[in-house]
Amino acid sequence: MTVQNFIKRFNRYKYPYMFVAPAMLLLITFSIIPIFVALVISFTDIDLAGLANYSNIEAVGFENYMNIFKDPVFLKSMYNTLFYVIIGVPLVVLFAMGAALLLNYGTGWLFKTFRIVYYMPSITNIVAVAVVWGYLYNSHYGLFNYILSLFGIPAQQWLTDPALAKLSLILLAVWKAIGLNMIIFLAALQGIPRSYYEAAEIDGASKRQKLMYITVPLLSFATFFVTITTLIGWIQFFEEPLVMTKGGPLNETMSMALFIYNNGFQLSNFGYAAAGSFVLFIIIIIATIAQFALKKRDVEY
């Protein structure tokens, strides 16, 4: 292809590139380049002294990666993150789908009001949420312990008991995540043709049969999207443990993302934190690829 032909071809298709260019520029500047910078940093011992004077930075090879897998706090954070994912992701998908199914049955003002009520936690600032839930979890005058007292159950240490702290954060995170995913399911539900249900009614199908054999299967792509985004979000579980427990008690709520934050921004071990971030990055990539592989296999079958 000659230069003249290339210029003609570019002029013909330049407008799509012009529309895509700003988004691509932002993606490259704030996502792609930082990833490569973090990769380079992960092979160094950079800290505050290194930021002040680059001559203080030394290459350490894979030392950060070897040390991080010997770090008991990091191993604990991996276990906690796995626990969050296994418990939190299914709960978010099930509750979001359930709320969407219930709200899809009606179009009156009450149903529209509850759509707003369920969605509001998703757009509420996490600090404000943490303040409110801190009072709910309070061991002396919190609402949850008051409800338990009505049934004769002793007060619980929701955020200081190692066995309860993770479950308390999961409850908060699930409550906060339902709204956005519910909207996705609602959009998918309203896209299902009414003719499918009419044909099922003619055949004498019950409500349960229509739900199981029409609604749920036709929500498969929405379920897949919600599962993928929720899975990635819970692997990066960060705001709730940071604001509510700071990773305590005894690192029982420490997530991988919080571990990276503590080492990078609290202890200024930027190289060590960057190594942890790449371990987290690889885990997210593997989990996403596995989800796509499972989805592809289901479609083929």
C-alpha cells in the first residue's frame, strides 16, 4: 500500500477514529501505562527515598514476589479474599435477581419507589454508609444487637469478633451491591418477549415453570455479566474493610487490595506493594478467563 493510498484510506475512515481517540487516550494514560510502570516498580525496592532520589532505587529481581508468598499477612489476605468471593458473589447475584423479579411484576408507584430504594445504596458514599452501619453494628446500642435481645440472644461483637467480622463486612457489601445489579437484571427482564409467556400460558405452564424454563434461561447473559463484574469487584474488595475494620481484628478482614494499600501508602514499600498488585492482577485475569471459558462451554452445549 502506497503512502497516498494510506492517506486516502485514513481520510475515508478518520471520523470513527476521531470519536474513539479520546477514550483510547484516557485508557492508555490512566490504565495501560500505569500497569507497565507498576510492573517495573515491582522488580525494585523503591520507597519514599527512591521517590526523592531515583539513584536510591535498586533492582531486586523476583525478591518481592518470593517474599510476598512467605508473608503470613499476605497469605491471610488471599484466604480472606477467597472467602469474600465464595460467599459474597452468589449472594449478590441471587438477591439482585430476586429483587429484579419481584419489582418486574408491577409498574405502579410503589414498585418504582422500591426501585429507587434498592438502587440508592449503590450511589451512596461509602464513608456515609460506614457511619450508619457502624451504629447498626455497635455492640452496646446497635440495632442488630437490640433485635437479637428481643429473642433472648446475647449481644454480638460484630466487628471485633474474628469469626463474625468477615460476615459483617459481607452483609454490608451485599446490601450495597444489590441495587446496581438489580437494574441490570430489570433491563434484561423487560427485554424478554411477552409472546414466550403467552405461549407457555396456552400450554398450561404454571408461574414456577415459566420462571424456571423461560425467565431464568433468558437471563443467562445478564447473569453472566453480573457474575463477572461482581467477581472482579469482590476480588478487589477494599473500601468496606478499610473504612470499617482497617483489616482487623488480627487481620481477619484483611483483603488483598487492603494489604497492597497498607504496604504502598502506609508503609511506603512501593515495590513490595506493586508485586502484590500484580499477583492480584493475575488472579483477576485467571478468574475472568475461567468464567468466559465456562460460559463458552455452556453455549456450545
